[in-house]
Amino acid sequence: MSTPALSLSSSFTNSTADTLLTQADVENSHGLAFPVEPPTSEQVHTTVHTEFGHCSNEAHRRFSSHIPNTPVLHPEDRDPPYYVLLSTYVSYLILIVLGHMRDFLGKRFRAKSYKHLMPSNGYAPLNSDFDSFYTRRLKKRMEECFSQPVTGVAGRTIQILDRYSKDFNHTQTSLNTVTRALNISSYNYLGFAQARGGCADAVEEGMKIYGVSTCGSRLEGGSSDLHTMTESLVAKFVGTEDALVSSMGFATNSTYIPALVSKGCLVISDEFNHASIRFGVRSSGAQVRMFKHNDTNALEALLREAISQGQPKTHRPWKKILVIVEGIFSMEGTMIDLPTILALKDKYKFYLFVDEAHSIGGIGLHGRGIADYYAVDPRKIDVLMGTFTKSFGAAGGYIAGNKALIDRLRIRSYTGPYAEAMAPPVLTQIVASMASIMGVDNPAGTSMGSLAPSSSSSSTLQLASPEAQYHHPGPVPQGFLPAWITLPYALSSGFEGRERLRRLSFNSYYLHRGLDKLGFITYGHPCSPIVPLLIFNPGKMMMFHRMMKDRQTPIITVVVAYPATPLITSRMPTAASFAKAPSRRKEKNLSSEELKDIEQKRLKGELSCAECRRLKLRCDKKLPCSSCRRRGCESICPCGTLEAGVGTRFILASTNQLHSKISLMSSRIRALEDALAIFQASVSSERHPLLEDELLKIKFGSEVKDSEDDSVILDSQGEKSTTAGVTTSLNRSVDTTTLDAFGTLTLGEEGEMKYFGRSAGSETLILAGEKRI
């Protein structure tokens, strides 16, 4: 009996384990399986909500571009309080001291556990005791933050494989269960890493034609026509003459930089450049100098010094000077000041290398990267490097520039003869996703499906006609794409690509401002899809990771620490994505016990603004929260919707509203005092202590009536009677005795008032004896 052929089409992926909804997904208790607001009859979605959220609200759109003739925005990094820095240093100091003590005692009393760190049978240990200290004593205890296994599509949500450890993360035990969580750690900016849709169908078609590998390097039989077409499309996408692709993003920098510079050259690098750039520069043999992060003044000073001094010792001129920067820095989220750097390039005549791993496909009106964001001609940049992992849902990287440079790099780089060629399914994913962003120009009006060959075994490319021309940054002509690729109209027209870019820009800005509003310390440009959230303390890294995962809506995070960042600035680099949709969850129904606990926290001043937002509490509470108390309540509202003069907070309320409320409160107090007088008359003939003359004088001033206006009350038999003890006449002669009062507020019948501060009892009595005009 024959076995049916395996199909990876959209119909097949509809029923895969990742796209099937579990019982928790059907209940939607986490709010990740279905949208909170169901789509209308006019909204037709062809995607899975768990892969990326549906959002038809046009208000959730934004353009990512720099306004011409305006200063470049340089967000200032906020410094943490000193106690945070001090506690972070102390925490690391304690970890280091305890770690060395455990190593010292363990080698003597548990030598078997340290055998791999000690000489044995004449062999030196492969692992250095000192070099592995950080990994063994710090990172291993927090392994849960760095090595969380997942399954399924890395889209809007992702499924976490549940596990636990009994031996401090040396081994992990699987629970054979999965948890669906909101994914803010994967770099799937535009959501093209899908299990279904036009790109997935194109990849399947490409696998039928080319298979899964070319089984060789680019210079030794591994190069196909699909590689050539992909490189041509990449060059048109970024706006350069030519480009080449590499199967690994890290290797793109580490193997091509040594082919650009060598001994006698100078590389000027930003101090926060990626590790792949550092590795490539060190392998090249060139001299390297670093300048302060994103500081063009420091760069210019370093250029002037390097050009004037020349090479060390000999002072000969440099063979070439190469400045290497990143479009968007991966751990800081900051963006380079490209116009200023290009002005320096024209002045000092150096070559410019821009790493666009996180900016290509993520920023700019057309998604073409940092040059598109600043509306700069990309050919002014000598070397453009980027990766396909972040915005295109693929893998690998590229180098783009003029044709002479690219032809030289194909031969001189280690990647050409030694690295495996990029796999055909990855190439197809790149072509399909790029064409979706660019849009396909089809002047003849024929659909892309009509150009597909009748046989799936055909591998011919549709060659571009001589009159087909591409104008950057416009749509790509149909002739530059393979004939067998069939994209849906929403993708081929470029409409969905533009929508994804606008949604990504909005989500990036929304995430930046939202975290800042919650009081977190974040770095980076507001248009950057990378939003680093600072954690600092090593003890908080794993706790933060667990707390996010244990929420009602689980959130999967990745914490980055030393050596990827400075020791004291560990952080969580959140990645904004088109796949996420801002939506308002339904307010949580709190139990009576939870409400009581919240009110107790309010009374004690322990409830913060962040808790108010998280619990969706109403803003007009009688008591301000602790954060508002500390900061003065001048313009603070937990929900961000209360305007001045609205609500019951005494500082936010207007004067007229305050007068009316105080008058209402005064009438209620009088009613209570009358009721108290009636009750006191029924049980005793003596006056109640709260109704003494001195207290009434302070409360009501001249409104206290004379003795002849005795109050009429009801006795215990229900008959009318007068009680002289309720109110007595005030002697118009002023009592000179000063009362020890903390503050006095006198009210008139029409709401007028006069207030006296502490120790103002005597002044109040003086005014109490005067008649109001």
C-alpha cells in the first residue's frame, strides 16, 4: 500500500498541532486565541489570530519616517536611582563571594563534582575554573531566562514547553505540556513567519522545484538561478547596484569585514556595535578605534585625530578608513544620526558601513531601512549589511553596494568557498516576503497565477524584458520574480505590506510610551521596534521572567545580561511586531475579598498607580494612591483620562465644585447632629459631649443661634418639646481664650467659607462673634 505524499500547503498547516486550539484556547481565559472584539461581517481575515492579531482600527496606524528639515531626535537615557545601582553592585558582590566560597569548599569536600575543573591523570582541564565562574555560579542559576524551549510558529503567540528543575538548572524535567503565551521576544517584526498564507504556499512550491538544499558552497556547485534572482531582488529592495546573500547573519559580518579591510587600515566602530562586527574587525588585522555611542561629535574628534596622526609609530597615512555603525542598535534600540554621519563622510572622505539587521524592513515609509527613514539616497552609503531573520521571516544576511565591490567580496570572503549556500526554501521566503513589501508592478494586468507553469517540475525563471525598469523605492516589475511564485492579490499589490509597516510603527511607538507611562526605565528611539526594558538587579531577572509567565495572559520574555550588556544594566529587549494588536481586555471581576484588600491598601497608601492601571480601577477614588501622594497629585490620574476639575480628588477638583461639596457635607453634619441630639434627649438630660458650645462655635461660628431660638425636638412620647441644651446663645463679646485647633473652616449658609490654619482657634472665635454682611 502506497504512502500518501506529504503536503505543506495551507490546508495541511490548518490542522497542525500548533494551529489547533487546545481546551485552554477554546476557553480563551488568556485572551490569546480569539480577539476581544469579534470582527464584523465586512472584516474578512485569512490569518490565524494566534499567529498575529487582527486589527481593523485605522487609529492603530502610524508612518515611520523622519520629518525633513527637523532636528534628529536623540532620546536621553534615564539614569536609575542610586539605591538601585548600589543594590545591584551589592547583589553581584554577594553572588561572587558566595560562588568562590562554594568553589573553595566544594573542591575539598566534593571533589568528584569538580573533576571537570581540576587536572586529572596528567591532563589539564578543558574548562578553565576562572573563565567558567560566571557561567557556573551566575548564569546557570538563571538558565530559565535564557534557554526556554518553544514550539510552533513564532508569531503573535508561541507555545512554551513546560519544564522544571530539581538541581538548580543542571538538568530539566519535561512536564509534557505546553503553555500558549504572548510572544514579545521573537524578532518577527512584520509577521511573515507564518504557517499559512501566500509566503508559506510559495515556499512549498519552491521545495517541489529546488528541494531543501543545494548541497555545496556558492563557489563550488551550490549556486543556483534562485540565488542570483534573490540577490538581484535584494539589490533593488535596498536601492544599490548589486548584492550577495549569506546563509548566516553573524557570518555576514564576521567573514565579509576581513575582506574589506586589512593591515594598515583603520576601522572606527561605535562602542555598542554587535559582537559579529567586533569579531570581524579583530579577524581582519586592521587597527580599530571606538567612539562614544551615537555621539557624532566624538566621532568627528576621533576622525580628526586619526587623519592627522596617521598609523602608529610610522605616522603614514591610513590605506583606508572604514566607519562601522548600526542602523538600530540591538541592545539599546537607538537610531543613528545618518544625515550628520553622511555630512562627516563628505568632509573627511571615509567609507561607511551600516549594519541594518534591525532596521531593514522595520522602519521607513517603504520599509527600506535607515536610508528610507531619513529619505537619503542609499547609494551614498558604501556598504549596506542586513539580515533576513527579523522582518522577512527567513534566515541569513546580505551585503549590498556597488557592483565592483560585490564582485570582489564574492571571491575574497571566506563565505564563498567555505560556507554552505542558502537553502532554496529560505530563498523563496525572502523573495515572497520582499515582493509583498515592495508590491508587484504588473502593467499588463495579468494575475501572477496565470504566469505559473503547467508542470511543477519546471524550474525556469521568468526573465525580465529589456523595457522592464525598476525605480527605487517603487514596486518590483513582474519580470524580476520567478514565474512559479503565486502571491494573493493583497500581497502582490503591496497593500498588506504597507499595512504591516504602519502597524509595526504604531506598535513600536505604543510599546515605548506605554512602558514609560508605567514607570519603567527604557532605552531607544520611539520608532525603533526594539524596546529595551531595564531590570538592573540580577535577582529580579528570573523573578521578572516568572512573573510575566505566570500572568493570566502569559508573556514570554528573554532577559539579556552580561556579557551582551554591561554588568549592571541587564535588560529585557522587548520586540514590537505587526502581529500584535492593541486591544482593551474586559475588566476583571474582583471578588469581595480582593476589593476589601484593595481598599485597605488605599487606606494605608500602599496602592500604586501601576496597580490601578492593571486592575482597571476607576480613577475618582476618595483616597489618592501612594504614587500620587508622593508626587503631589498635581496632574496625575492612573487611567490617564481625568481632567482638572473632575472627580473627587481635592487637588484636582475645581473651586466651585469644592464649595458645593463642602456645603453638602455641612448640611449632612447638621442632620447628624440633630439626630444625635434627639437620641441624647431620649436617654439622658445631659448634653452630648459632641454638642458642647465650644465645638459648635468652631464648626458654625456666627450661625450658632441664640438661646431664645431653642431647637424644637420630639421627646420620647413623640410630642413636641424644646431643649435648651441643643443650642445656646453665643455671647457677642469675644472669648479671648485661644483654642488649640489644628485648622478651622467656617461656612456660611450660601456656601461662603473662610479657612484658618493651625492654632487659629482664637481668630475663628473673633470672627464667630461678628455678623456676616
